[in-house]
Amino acid sequence: MFITIEGMDGSGKTTALQRVKNHLEDLNYKVVMTREPGGLPISEKLRELILNKDSQGMEPWTEALLFIAARKEHLEKVIKPYLQKGYIVISDRFMDSTTAYQGGARGLGIDYLNNLQKTILEGFLPDLTLYFELSFEDAEKRLSERHEEKNRLDEEGRKFKESVKAAFEELAKKELKRITVIDASKTPDEVFEDTKKIILEKIELWKKEKH
Ligand code: TMP
């Protein structure tokens, strides 16, 4: 089963999923967590190229195509092999990030990038996507408490980030069967409980469908 998590930086998605991974392992599931852009040497190099502040002014299409290129490598070399070995694969970001950031905020077109990626990924879609929804103010507040070095996209302004959020919301409405919205404004424990519940329900459903 392939699960992806999406949302703005600062939405708490990575923390919640790390806790869910530990919980699933306690239940004896084999789980691997990975991230985009990244996950293997070629994709990490592309990540560095895209997110480095020296790449300021990169053309939107260059940015989109590099993210998609990193994704294709990640999918073929990491995600699919683990799925074949019976793992639950959880990816911190996947195709919806390109649709929201480059399709929405960079203006390349939400439907256009969504459909283009479906073609390039040859129809391979996540079984479940969790979108962690949080207001711009709350996300910025959490980010400011982190003291991590910001990457090129973290430094984009409010207008850009509000467009990313609007694009994720539009996408979640269009892909109702695949994308579930998580209210990330709740406490970390509540967010963990909500996330765990949805994933466990999906696993049960998935087992019934497969057997
Ligand atoms: P992160 O690893 O801290 O989430 O940083 C990745 C940044 O790249 C984040 O700001 C979201 C952005 N991004 C895109 O713009 N498009 C994509 O396809 C992906 C995967 C990430």
C-alpha cells in the first residue's frame, strides 16, 4: 500500500507520520518512510539543485520538470521495489506537491500538471493521500519556532503560499476518493490519532479488497 502526505511546510505532517510508522511497526507491518524531492542519490542531487538558493529565478517549467524527474527515479527505484517486497510505503510529499506548488502557485495549471504527471507516472497513483490543512499564519508560526535553514521555496512570500494552499484544497475536492483532509491545527496528539485512524481504516479496506 502506497500512502502519501501533503501540505504546507510547518503543517506537522512529518512528525505525525513518523509516529504512525512506529505504531504500524508495533502492529508488525513492514513500513518504509521516504521523502520528495529525494529518497536516493540522483533525486537528492536534484533536490539540492532545485532547492538551493543559488537557483533563484529558475524557470517554473524547469522547476516542475526537475521535481517530476526526481519523482520518476524515486518511484521506479525506491517506491515500487518496496511495494513489491510487501512494505507499506509512506512518502512525505509526492505528485500533489508539484500540482499545488508549480501548477497552482507558479501558475502552470493545476489540471494540466495533475494530468501530465498521471501520464508520466503511467497511471501509478497513491492508494491514499493525506492532506494536512493549516492556515498560513499557523504554518509560519510553527516554522519560525524550528530554527532550520530555509530552502529556496520556504522563502517565498504569503501570496505564493496562499496559492499553494488554495491549490491543495482544489485538488482535495477533485480527488475525493484518494485525498483525505487532516485538520492540522489540532494538537500533535490529536493529529496523530486522526492520522492513525484513517490509515488503519484504509489498511483494513485494502486487505479486504486484495483478498
Ligand atoms: P521539504 O522537504 O522541506 O518539504 O522541502 C521541499 C520544498 O519543495 C517544499 O517547499 C515544497 C517544495 N516542493 C515543490 O515545490 N514541488 C514538489 O513537487 C515537491 C515534492 C516539493
